[in-house]
Amino acid sequence: ENLMRLFGGGGVRSNEGNSMHFGRVFGGKTLASDLFVHRCVNVLVHAAIVQLVGVIATLLFSPRQQYQKTSSSKSQIQQQKKFEEHSQQLSILTKYLAQLLFAFHPVHVESVANVANRPHLLALLFNATIIDPNVPLVAVAVLATTGLLSSETAIFQYPAIVLTMTAIRYRELRDPNPQQQNGKFESEGLESKQSRPPILEAIMSVLPRFVLLVAISFTYLSLRHYYDTLSIPNGLIRPAENPFYDKLDKGQWTTARRAVNYSYILSLHILKSLGIELIGFSHEYGYDCIPEIRIQNPKLDGRGDGDGGAEVWMMDMRLLLPLSLVIIFLVTTVWCWFGWGLTINPRKYDLKENFQSTKQFEKNAVNCNEARTERLLYLSVFLSWMVTLFPISGILKVGTFVADRIAMASTFGTCIFGGRLLSSFLIGNTGRNDIKISNGDCTTRALAENTSKTKIIKIIPLLYMLQNQFARRTHRRAAEWMDSATLLKSSLKSCPRSIKSNLEMSKIYSGLVPHMLDLEKALSLISTAESIDPTYCDVHYQYAHVYFQQSKYLLFEEESKEALLCPFTMGQAMHNWNKYWKVVLNSESGKDGGSARKRYENYMREIQIEIEKAEREEREKEPELQRKGIDFNNGETVGKNEL
């Protein structure tokens, strides 16, 4: 039954109204119907992911080993021991800091506190479990499939899974257990030149897992395509939720303008993943929370309009955000390629004195290339976790605009690398004293050391960041999610021009929360929502609800009629409409009763005219819809026929 709901189409779409909810078979409610129990389940799932963050951080940044000849001097042995102790401390600190960052990350509140977002937690849980390259292939297949059944966004985590596997395997091959491969690393020769490079060995090692994940993805997407559930029907995506999705199709945007606007949206999610919130927390970032970016504006003339004016280029300051991220990425890429350290000119120093032999010099050069490969591989791993933000890049048609839950998976990578950076900041990084040869120059870096006083100075800003920027914000955001009124107030604070937030807040003041009843304030919020977008037809149902409580029955009738013509409120409005007129018409007496019947008949004629108009427009569009492969007999048409 679950598989039929996953790929069959009818049940899930009709109940949830969103084809992107297909596959959330394991993301439903668990145990009892008590909300507290559901939230406890989400907390436990999140705690399990925190543990997995620590496991993957340890595998990805495992302690290093330095291998010396058996004839090493006493000072070299002491240096090796100091290096290994420092590397062990760095690995442990990386693990715990990564776990703390993930546990306190404020972006996770929406996925944990809101039971409906449990699929995102489950998908990340199952996928994070298979990152370890030593997990059996059967378990990989089962867990990866279960992740897709939890949430369709799990498929965007597969590139990160494969690259993280490769980085872990590469680390293992570059730093193997000295007891298992003692002879290989004690030799002075360059046998590694005859064997395959470690990066190639790592790729070949995880290749079967990569093929398995590709096969699972292909099967999943093929079945969804076969059952026509691969994309969301246009009627289910609304400007109130995603104001940018259809501007290109309607000819309002060019491709370049779409790319510019979505680059800003993508940058906001990247900052969310890093724990930086620019526009404030909100459970809804719809129309008109984030105004579109206009690159080109007409120069106004003296009449105050655009006629007769030449166009000039205007830079929106928000574009500095994606540009800054691109610059940071380029600088990081350059550093990963060249590294850093102290420069030694071999023309000033004798190679035999510094490196003992040309053979040792060449071996250190090989180590340098491996270190560069490792840096680039780590950069690729980090970027692959950013790829999980692909659904909101503007390429796919999705109903989500800006949402904390979308950034949930990307924080898995940012917290691990953030933990590594913070641990290196606190106790210094470990180097291998690798040699970099470039244009005759040699570069090496010594082991960084920190005094106790320096460590204390560094710990203070770290504790401040964890306490103020993460723990406090997470606590405040979790408290807001505990109550609908505080949640909507925070949303309006961040997005005062959000249509949905204004309309939802009006429901609070119109009786949803009895002690906050304020009908005039509710009407003000509804009016604000209508002024932002007059085509947002949901407001009519809410108007009718308020007018009925104010005993303004004529206004109630007018707004109820409009609510009946809105496909998104039709079902609820129809129930109230029939119930209202049944009482009014049955109690008709003399003049008043005749007046009520006339109003009812006039309303029904107006409704019938609108229905016929809509059906005529749909018949005109039918050939075009069929040419595009769109089902003409959709849910909206059925609703109108029922009416």
C-alpha cells in the first residue's frame, strides 16, 4: 500500500495537495497523536544525527601519523610523539565542536519543533548512516531507499554522500594503520610511484557504492516519471508561497534576471547553513517578504514616469551577497591549490643539508601533491553539502521559496568543517611538514603551538558565539514554535508584507485563540493581505468568517460568494454557504423571506456565470495543455463541477 501511495499518485495528491509530498511514506506521525510525543520523537532523531555528525567528523579528520626511520634520533622521536598527541587532540576537539554546532544550530528548530518536517530529519538520518565506506552494500541499499521514502529531497544528498565517502577513504589510505602496513611506510623508496595514487584507490574503493546510489536514483525518478508525479502541478504553486516561480513563464523575467534573483535566494540559504540570518526567522517567506532584485531601472523624467527617459544601470546592494560568496569561494580554491607556509629558496640552502638526499626531497614532493589533493577534496566535500540546496536554486519547479528546513542537510557539512576550523583556531593545526615545490621554491609549515594564555583568549569568543549566536537564538526560536501566536508574530516581524502571515495572524484574532479575540484587528490584517496582492482569493473566506461574527450578514454573503469561486477555499466555503442558506431560506416569512431568496438566486446566477466563464477558458487552453502533456481533468475542474 505504501509503494502504491509512493508511485501511484491519486491518494497522496488528493489528500495533501502537493505532488512533492510523494515518497514521504516514513515521514508521517509516529506513536500517539499527542503533539508532545511527536516532538519528543523529532528530538530523538535529531540527537541521533548529532551522534552521526561526531562519527563522520572523526572519520573525515582522523588523527594523523608520522612515520620515521628506525634510526631516527631522539629529537625526531619526541617530535613525532608530540605531533601525534596534538593530532589526536585536534581530532577529538573537532568531533565535539562539530556536535555542539549541530546540536545548537538555530536552523534546525523548524524541522524539529514542526512535526510535519520530520521527513527532512529522517532522510538525513538514513543518508548520514551510509556515509561510512565500511557500511555493507546491502545496508546502503536499504537505508538509501528508506531515505527516499522519507523525503524526496534525500536524492540531493547523494553527491555529498559519495564525496564524503571518498574523502574518508582517501584519509585512510594516506594515513593507514602503521601496524598493518609498517614495512611499506618505513621504506625510503618511491614504490608509491609504481602503484596507483591514493586518490584513485579511494575512488575505485567507493565506486560500487556510487553505482548503487545512481541505480536507486534512476529507479526512483523513472517510477515517478512513469506515474506523472515528478513535478508539482502549476495550480498548486502560488505566488503567496513562491513569488518567483512563474515570472519567467509569464514573460515578466528574462533568464538572466531569474538567475540574479535566485542567486540571492541561494545565498540566503548558504548563510542560514552557516548560522547567519540576514532577514530574520520566519516560517513563511512568501510574497512580498523578499522583493525582487531589479538590475535595470528607467531614468525618470520631470513628469515622474518612465516615458522619455534613458535606461541606466542600477546596482541592488543585495547583489553584494552572492558576489562576496563567489569571491570567498575563489580565494579558498586558490588556497587549496597553493597552500601556505614558510618559503625556503633551495638556492640559498643545500638540498643535502635540508632534505638529506635528493630521494627524500622527491618523496616530500609527492607528499606535497597528496596534501594538495586532500585540500581540494575537502573543498569538494564542503561544496557537495551545499548542493543539497539545489531545490531552491531556481532550476527546479518547487513550491518552497525560502525555508529553514531546506538548509537542514547542508548544516551537516558546515558544522563538521566549522568544528575543524574552530579546533584549529583553539589549539593550532597539525602539518606533516610537507614540502611544496613550485618554480624552484620549497614551502614547509611547522607545527603550530598555543600557550595556555592564548587558548583562554581564543575560548572566550568561541563560548560567546555558541551561547549568544546559537544556543540563545535556538532557544528563542523554539519558544516561538511552541505557540501559533508567537510564531506568526515573529514571522510578521521578519516579513511584515507576507500575505500568508498577515492572513494567518488574522485567524488568531478572529477566534482561533479565544483570549486574543479582536475582530477589528483581524479585519486590518486581512485588508493588509489583500492590498499586497488583490488576486489572493483566500482573503474572502476570512472576511466572511469575521463579518459573520460581527452580524454583518450581507457582507458575509458577498464574501462567501467570492470564497466559493476561490479553488483554495471552495470546500470550506461551500459547507458554510449551504448551512447558512438552509437556515435563512427555511425561516423565510413574508417580505424578509422573499428578499433573502432573491439574494440567494442572484448569487447563484453570478456563481454559475463565473463557472461557465472558467470552463470556457479551460476549453480554450485544453489543446495547449494536452500538447504539453498536462492532465486537463485536474482537481480544480472537478471542484467546480461539484459546485
